[in-house]
Amino acid sequence: MLGYVKGSGDFNYVLADLMNVYPNVTKAQALNDTEIISQSKDLTTRLLSGKMTNGGESLLNEGLKKIVSLVSGKDRIAFFVTDAIMSGSTSDINQNPRYNIDQKQNLMHDISNVFLGKNLAVSVYRLMSDFNGPYYCFDNEFRNIHTQRAYYVLAIGSPGVVVHFKQQLDERKKDKLFKFKPINEIHFIDNQPINKRPYVYGGDVNPFTLPIDSQYHLVSFDSKKVDNASSNKLFGVFKVSVPLDAFSNYSLSPKELIKQMKVYANGTPYTTNLTLDSLTHSISFKVDRQVLPTKTDNGTLRIVVPYFTPEWIDNPGISINGDDHYMLNPAEADASTFLFSYFIQGIKNGVVPQNQGSLYIYDSTLYFMEK
């Protein structure tokens, strides 16, 4: 991280603001140092004076292990500031200069193994700063570069404390003087799918709220009332709204949620137009009344959002998933992070493993019964 410390950006002051989200209780320490810093002003002083330890080999998964050991099983949160570049050891690379490329799947699994079975949540915040220092590419060849580069802050802890930090940060970011303002963020907080019920209305012209049984998620309705409140009174519709606040533990745009959301009627994929309802702050769609229930058999409506990678993570300007040798040309050096999408996938597989958690961010089923 030496290049960020020596850059002319706000990196040092951003970390000070991070410490001040929880003032007087947040401590700072370099991974290769034993000295603990208790005050944000002292952190800034040490960084600017060059007295903060930067030397020594530091493997990303090993650094994460140290962080996780501080919070696992405790009501605490820890922050890990990193360039998020996965790499093998110097010995690994000396034996095989292509080690980091050839072993990228194993490097990803090393990240996953740090979090497996720990019941922890992780938020990843992406920030930018001026970088002025050595950049090491996949085979450890390096050169000094001077450019804007991304770095990352991982918030790690039990789900409740990671959510609390996210909420605190959302408030702090409203302050123009507060410098810890991520450009992008992704959160792995819920290891089970969200099951917040949507709202259901009868009709689309004069819609009225339909009650939903809290225990059985049962929607009972009068078909004539639904039809009379619909634009086509012969073929009534239900209007369904999924509140955006159901996804408060995520930083996903409504556009991405709409793209990923899937609707099933009676177990069959149902094609409908999903739209953002700005008045109700929800994603809304219509379902033909006739496709759901009959008087002898209840109908089911299932809404899911699968886990997906936000578009920003796979952006070529953010993630280098191959050869980063071009970074050694100062004119071509950019903000991209080598194997970043693999790093994110590694976190996801550890925090929300497919064999323990769910493949869905959101999964809610309603049952419809005609009176």
C-alpha cells in the first residue's frame, strides 16, 4: 500500500475518517507491525511521515485470516485496507512466473476458506486515490507508476455490526467534509434469502390493497372486485410491488434488480413488465388474475432475485482477469485490479456457500385463494 501512502490523494485522511466512524474505539495497526494506533490524528501523522510499516511479504488470504480471528464469534467489526490483489508467495512465483494466472482458482478458494463456517458478513468498499510507487504485476516484475488507482476497505464482522456500519456510513456520507466516500460497494450480509413480503393490489385502475396472511402468506380476494378495478374488466389483474427497502443490506441499483428479478406463476416462469415505481419506492409488475387461482386450487406466485455479480465488478476498467503486464508501462497504468472478480467470488463463496446458504438474495412466495 506504499504507493497510496506516498500519493498526493486523500488516502491518509480517508483512513482517519474511517477511524472516526466509531471514534475512541477503533484501533489501527499494520499487518507487519505490532504498534497499535488509537487516535485518527496519530494514524495520519504516521502515514504522512512514512513511519507506518509497509515492508514484508503480505499474502491477501493470510492477512484476512488475522482479521477474521479478531472478530469471529464476537460482536466486533474490523476493517481491512487492501489493494485486493491475490497472489502466491515469492517462492511460488519464482518456481513458476505464471503462478498467479495458472492458480487463480486456487487463490480464489484460499479466500473462500478464510470465511467458511464463520457466520461472518463482509462489505467491500471501493475507493480511489493517487498512487505513486512500485506496482508488482503477476510475475513480480515491478515498476514505479504514478496514476489514480483503486483500493478497497473490507468491513468484516457479524451480520448485525456490518449492517450497523453500513447505516452509519450512509449517514456520514451526507457530510461534504467526510472523505470516506466509496465509488462502488458490494455486501455479503444475509446468508439466507430475504423473505420480505411484497404488497399486492387488486386491479390497476382503481387498485385496492389485498390483505396477506402473515403466517401462511395467503392472499384471499373477490374476483369481481379485482376485475372491476382493472383496465380490462373481463380479465382482471393483480399489481404486485416489491419494496426496495427489502434490499437495504445491498447496494444494488433498481435497474440491476429489475434485470435479475424472476417471477413464477404456479411454478412456471411468467413474463411480465417489471418497472420502478418511484412513488412507492418499489419494483412493480402485473399478473393476470386468470393465471393464478381457481376456486378449487390455490395459485402460487414466487418472486426471486438470484445472487449475481453487479455489473461494475466485471467492468474491464475495474477488474483485470488476465495479464497485467501492461501496468508496467506508465502511460498505460490504470485503476484496474488484477483478478478482482475472482477475489469477490472468493468472498461470496465463503460467506454464502452454495452448500449452506441459498442461491437467492430474495425469495418470497405468495398463495392466492379466491373467495
